[in-house]
Amino acid sequence: MALIVHKYGGTSMGSVERIKNVAKRVAKWQKAGHKMVVVPSAMSGETNRLLGLAKEITSQPSPRELDMIAATGEQVSSGLLAIALQEAGVDAVSYAGWQVPVKTDSAFTKARISDIDGERVLRDLDAGKVVVITGFQGIDPDGNITTLGRGGSDTSAVAVAAALKADECLIYTDVDGVYTTDPRVVEEARRLDRVTFEEMLEMASLGSKVLQIRSVEFAGKYQVKTRVLSSLTDPLIPLDAEMKSGTLITFEEDETMEKAVISGIAFQRDEARIAVMGVPDKPGIAYQILGPVADANIDVDMIIQNQSVEGKTAFTFTVGRGDYQRAMDILTNQVKGHVQAEQGAGRSEGVEGFGGRRGHAFACGHREHDVPHAVGRGHQHPDDLDVRNQDFGADRREVYGARSARAA
């Protein structure tokens, strides 16, 4: 008997019929003798709908209240799944994150997990129950509901698996594993049977949507065996076949002496590029610009400082498009210099000037194992990135994609 954690994304939970299929799959595992914990996301589109209601009232709603609103999506899907399991003859109970409790800091909308008390869950498992825990949320030291940010249900699932010392965490999604790039963009993308933790960490950090980066960090820190597989297969597929499907994230290095130079390509959409022009080229300028942005809990990526000209320089970086306005407000108020912005690294508009058809890089080599490129909207095909033999020492046909290539 093993303790298994299942995580199901929004597409997997996207309708009552799909929730019933999830219940059939979980019941199959439980009836095979496994202790089962399930971490579902909200139904597809529900979080956006809920947050959209708040934006109809004000363009700048309180982050605390946004968390109160957003957390209800997972509570609904968890309750529905528990009911579906009960209807299938399985003793099941659902808990919100605060009931477990999943303890977090107080960074509303982007909280980080500090601790999980697994005692209540383990009691229920010992009593033969399937435990359903809301993903994406927890409770801070002051008793406020918090959410973990987009993709936070992945993090919740792996963190729960670590806290309970689960034998394996299975991440069910709408694709059947980790691919060399997004198969919905490039048909020729290949599924990988296994990837190392380090490779998955790089791919997640560069925009691969299969796993949220913090979930990969948790898996690495606590050595959680993790597998990515499809929820769209027959829920009654034989257990042995299901346990071997998808992509295994392994902590063992590939013993093959010579691997492919490029393991995979990932891209991010909806980024905004911000450039601060005409700032003094002096020590500490990077912190002066990025410090206030980081203090506002805004993630910064693809940082580059231009060569100094007559004692002045330009500092360019990207942020998520959802953080664009806040970042601009901070920089306008606190940074002396000319701020230019283009809402459109990745898929968004406005970067044709530095992206272009071939997607030449405006920042390169910011990690040991990846080569980032910023491209204009709609230019995420291999021909746009123009991966060439002389660039990466590999045939472009071996890999497919757009924004960033992870070199082994």
C-alpha cells in the first residue's frame, strides 16, 4: 500500500462530467489499496471569472479581498469531487487549505507555503478515507486566506506530498507528459519519458506550462517522486499502464555519455518589457531600479543593462503583463530617468522593434543552462526563433519551439 497524491488541473476539472471521471480514476487507485490524497484546481475559467467580477468594481482591488474571492473556486471543485467520490461508493472528505492547515506567509496573491500540518489528513487516511484538499491556497499567521499565485495548485500538491511523505505525486493535466515544447503550438514536439529534476526546473523557469516552477523546487528540495500524465485517458485504464505513462521527473542523472545538446524549449506569453533610459551608470543602479519592484512582490525576468554612453545607461527587463501597471507606477514615482514600456514580450504586442521575424535575442545567457530570446507576438514557431546548428551545436529539427532553449 502506497500513499499517493493526485493533482488535477482546471481542464481536468472543467465540467461535472470530467469531475465524475476524476472520481472514477481516484476510486480505482483507492480500491487497489492505496491511500489517496487529491488536490484539484478550480474548474477551467472559474478563477478568471471570479477575479473579473472584482475588476468590474475597481481596477485596483485589495489583494487580500482578491484572495478571499479566488479561493472559492477550488473550494467548489473540491466539494464537487468529494460528492462524486461518495456517489462512487468511496468514503471521501474535502478540506480547504486553512482547515488542514496549509500555513503561508502574508504575501497576498503570491503567498509562499511555510508549513503543512498533516496530522488531520493522516488520521482520515488511516480511517480509509480519500482526502480532497483545495489547491492554490492556505492561511497566514493572522488567519487570513491567501493564494499562491497562478499555477499554485501544482505547488500545493507537491508540498502536501512532501509533508505527508507520500510515495509519489501524480500531476494530471491536458497533455500526456512533458514535451520538447508545447505540442499545441508545434505538432512535431516529442514527449519525454523522463527528465531530470534540473532539466524540469530550467524548463519551468523559462515558461513551460506543464509544471509551476515552485512545485519543481519543492520536489527537488524534499525529493518528491513526481510524474506528469494525462487526465483525458480512459479513467479505468489498467493501473500498471497508468503508473508507467507520462513523464517521470527523476533525481538520477542520465548515464548516457553524450546527450542531446538541447533538452527542450519553453516559452512565455504575456510579458511586458520595461526600459529605464538615461540613468547614471554607477554602482548600485540595478538595485535602485529593481529594489522597489521586488519589494512590491513583482517577479522580474530577462534583465539587461546596456553599455554606458557618456556616463548614462539604459536598463531593460520584463515583468508579467498582469504586473505591468504596478511596475510602471513604482518606477515612475521612484526612479529618476526616462521610463519606456512595451506591453508585449512573448505573445503580447509592441516588441516587433526588438523581436522581429527571426527573434534575435535582446538578452542572452542569464542562466548557466539556457539561452533566452524575446520575440514578438505570434512568433513562437521554430522558424521564428531560427535555432541553427552554429547557435546550439545541434540540428534544429531535433527540438521545436520559441522563447528559450535549455542546453544540457
